[in-house]
Amino acid sequence: MNKKKFLFSMVISFCMFLMAVMNFQTNISAATSGQYALKVGGENTDNVNIDNGSYMITGDPGQTVEVKLLIINKSSDARKFEYNVNTAYTTNDGGLGYDKRKVTDSALKIQTGNLADPNHAVIKIPGTTTATVTAKITIPKKKYTGYLMGGFNVRPYKEKAKGTVASNGTLIKNKFSYSVPIQIHQKSSENAEPKYSITSVKPGIQNLGQKKHGAVYANIHNASNSYSGQLDSKAVVTKKGDKSFKITETKNGQNIAPTSNYNYMISWGNKNLQSGNYHLKLTYKTSGGLKSWILEKDFSITNNDAAKYNKLAGIKPNYLWLWILLGVLALAIILGLGIYLGKRNNNNNNNGNSGNTTRRRRR
């Protein structure tokens, strides 16, 4: 009886320990003025429309159009500014970017910056003075559909970045530039239809300052000279073989530049990345939902990638399943040992009783 009580108390203690382990396991962009500003100059003509604060250029193939840009130095000191005409691209936030001197994409045939003269200069502007830059834009001779997009980009030249202190005490150094968009369209040319596709989906990290999450990045490609304006998007990720798994990411104001690609981030939130086979369905809609595009792609996450990015995100491996397995095995061993010892004890008692009965008969 003492042995049985001891084994029973061991089982109860282990179960309490297992429950405790299980419970433990479960348990900013403000832009500054920079003391300068940009403004479109000149007037509307048959070839240039500046009503929207940008340059909408329409002309015949090979035609040269003149545009003016105003750079306003608001500082009382003379300053130098670097001026570039660049090709438009899509930032990973889903915005239009104009600050790269060279843009690369498999579908990009014409660099917008090469159509401007001058397309690069350093300009010295006296304090509280406005300078006018005049550039000639040549519309390509070769026929194309849709739009070529780019922009004037201006930044202070060789000035030290100014630092500001964030609320958490971190020093942030601001290097900023301003841009004015350019769109170039050939007369009598048709608009291009978007050719959106998902080229790849890869795991990574969503960096939220001091906090990080696991994520996947879908590379979205526009292979045509099309621009659809601001798009609303909805991404849905499902896992093959697991009907309960579903992750949704919605984003508004996505601007996809012609012949460009960008990485559309889908956050895993507080969930850890798990290896397996997944499916992504990504829907884009124009404002008002008049047009929509549905993109789909299968992808996989390997064990190595899941472990790598979970570690980078600070997510510790979940060994709950291992503790449960060990608990079940240990419980089975203890119960088996108890049954074995109980049977052996009964056999010894029976043998002892049999011997005593025989001796009584001999007497």
C-alpha cells in the first residue's frame, strides 16, 4: 500500500508540473521643411500641363518640350542644391519614388532621366532667393504606349544631416529631398494596360523600431508603361493542409509606377513563422472599385528560414508540444511501472499465502 501511495503521489506531482509548464509556455514620419521648397514654373501650353503641381507632357515622337522648375532657398544663407531628373520607381511602402539616379527593372526600356537636358547640376542659390532651372524634355522617337514617369529631385548639396531627438531618446538624422513628378505621353498613343504579377514571395522581418515581427515579402511587378493611380489592396495568405490558418493584410494608397517592382510586406503579427506550403491571393482595386486585379502565387517557408527569421524577430521556439510528448511518455512509464510493481507485489503475496496453507495441512 505504501508503494501504491508513493506512485500515485508521483503521478499527481508530475501532472501539476506539466500544467505549470504549459501555463508558462502560453503565458513615426514628420517631414521638416529643410529651409527650401520646390514649385513648378512657367505656364500651361499645348504640350505641358502644370495644374496639378507636376508636369504632364504630351507631344509628338522626337519633339522637345521646355519646362521650368523653381527652387526656393528660404534660408538667409547662400546654399548649394543638387538637382537631378530621375526615373520613377515604386518604394516598398507602395509609393512613387524619384530619388534614385538609376532605376533597374527587367521591363524598363527607357530611363526618364536620359530624356532631360540638363538632367544633373549643382546650383548655388543666395539666401532668401528663388532660382529657376530650365530643362528640355525630349519625347522618345520610338513609339510606345502608356506613360514614362520620372521627376525632378532636389536636395541640399554636401550639407551635414540635422539631428532630432525622438521621444525615446534616439537621435534621428534627417536627410531629405523634394521631388516634382513628370509624366511623358506620346500624342495619339494608346494607354497601356497594367501587367501586374507576383514574381516571388520570401520570408523576412517587419521592423517596427525596437519591436519586430515575422513577415513575408511579395515582389510585385508591373511590366507595362501603365499607371493606375492610387490602389487599395488586400492580401490573404492561407496554408495548405491547415484550414484554420489565415493572415490578412490591407493597404490603401498603393501607387505602382510603370515598369517597376516593389516588395509588398505581409506581417505575421505576433505569430511565429512556420514551415510549410502557402498560397497568396492579392487583390488591387482602383478608387471606387471600377477596376480590379487578382494576383495569386504559391510559396513555401523552409524550416531553416522559419527558425532564422523567428530568431531575428525575437520569437523563442515553442516547445510546448515537446513538453506534452515528454509528459505523456513519462506518465505512461510511471503507470506502467506502477502496474508492474503492483502485479509483482500481488504475485509475492499469493505465493506467500500458498506456502502458509501447505504448512497448516502438514500439521
